[in-house]
Amino acid sequence: MRTSFDLTGQVAFVTGASSGLGAHFAQTLSEAGAKVVVGARRADRLKDLSERITASGGTALAVDLDVTDANSVAQAVARAEDEAGPISILVNNAGIPPRALSLEMDEAEWDSVMDTNLKGAWLMGREVGRRMVDHGNGGRIINIASVLGWRTVAKRVQSYAVSKAGMVSLTETLALELGRDGILVNAIGPGYIKTELNTEFLESAPGERIQKRVAVGRFGEPEDLDGALLLLAGPAGAYITGTVIAVDGGLTLSTL
Ligand code: NAD
């Protein structure tokens, strides 16, 4: 049924699942019925997450993954498919924030932001995409971009914004390339979503000034992304590809 968000029988792989939104996405996909594979570099945190998912009745597998390393990506995806079955949903969530302005940044920092946020999503998309094509059952790829993929913030986060704009373009080009194989590729562009890493900043005085620019008057919670995630992952999203859904409470409507 095209109005369904049921993911029973699906295998979902979430990258960067050791904290924040990735951990939340894994739980949401599990609650919708998917078997989940959680990948990241921090094995202890992944183990805790997979135990929590299992304790609440789901099925979870934790795999070591560094999205910047093609060998690690190949090994993680192979292990996921060996132990959990063919991956039908990929959530490219792993990402790092920038730490310096453009003129102050060194090459190593530029490379680490691009390698994690953009190249990592391509490496995962390539590895999982090839297997989805071979399996012949279609699939879904969901890239976690940002509103900074199409808007900017003065004097901040340039390398991050460039990487997220690249992710939007990657979403469009992959959607075109894989559509005939039944593989739908979309992105979510979150605004400011509260997680353990940014809550202190968002509740500070600069955070309060930012909050005034959000049309609905509050920052998002991870649960606010669930509707877009399940739409893009499930039967209800069967005719959506190559698009970015902004989930930002109207932040990008703020006046210029
Ligand atoms: P987070 O730092 O808690 O999560 C990022 C995850 O990616 C971490 O678990 C980290 O360990 C993992 N990661 C980093 N490098 C990796 C690598 N090389 N290999 C594997 N995993 C790696 O932050 P978050 O807020 O949960 O962000 C998740 C995603 O959502 C990111 O892509 C971020 O850019 C995007 N996003 C977040 C917000 C927000 O307000 N929280 C807004 C827009 C976009």
C-alpha cells in the first residue's frame, strides 16, 4: 500500500550511528520494522546502541566503519550483507562539522570535511548501490545533507556548506543514474536539530538569537526528522527521487 511506512523485511544501514541523529535514525528504522546495521568507528557506543535496539524487540548488527576509507566501507558492507542480508536502505548520516574559516583552514581540515561528508557518502553509495543493482530489488539511499547545502551562514562553516552542497548534487546525479534500477536517492536537509553535541550551544545567548530566525520559534528535536526519514525509506515514498526535503521549522525562510 502506497500510504504505508512499514519497513518489515527491509535491511537498513545507518552510517555514523554511534551518536546523535544516526543513533536516533537507527532506532526509528527499527521501530518501523527494519533490521538495522549500525556503522561507525566507536565500537563501544555501537554495541550499546545495538543492545538497546535488541532489548526493545528489534534486530541490530554493529560493524566497524570509517566512511573515508574505501577498504573499510567494502568490509563493513560485505559483513552487513553476510550477516543481515541484502541492504535495501542506506542512510548516509556520518558527518563532521568544520573548525575554521576559509582563510584560516589548512588543507588537512578541508580534506577531512570533504572526505567524511561528501566522499564518504559517495563511497557508501557506490558500494551499496552496486550491490542493490546486482540484487535487482531496487532500494533507497537517503543522504543527510543540511540547509547549508543551499544556504550560507556569514563567516562560518564554509567547508561544511560546500560539502553539503556537494551531497545535494550527489543525490541528484545518483538518482538519475540509478532510477531505472528502482533505486531511489533523496536527501534530508535538517535545520538546527538538538543533539548531545550542540544543545549547550543552542541554549546559549548566540543560540537564542538564531532561534528567533526559525519560523516556528523552536529548534528541532531528532524526532522531527522521523516523518521525512520514513517517507523516503518506505512504500509511501515510491515515486520520490532526486529531491531534498528541508526539515528546518522554516529557518530558511528567514529574511535576507
Ligand atoms: P554527531 O557528531 O553526533 O554525528 C555524526 C556521526 O558521524 C558521529 O557518530 C561520528 O562518529 C560519525 N562519523 C564521523 N566521521 C566518521 C567516519 N569517518 N566514519 C564513520 N562515522 C563517522 O552529529 P549529528 O548532529 O548527529 O549529525 C549527523 C548528521 O546530520 C551529520 O551529517 C550532520 O552534518 C547532519 N546535520 C546535523 C544537524 C544538527 O543540527 N544536528 C543539522 C544539519 C545536518
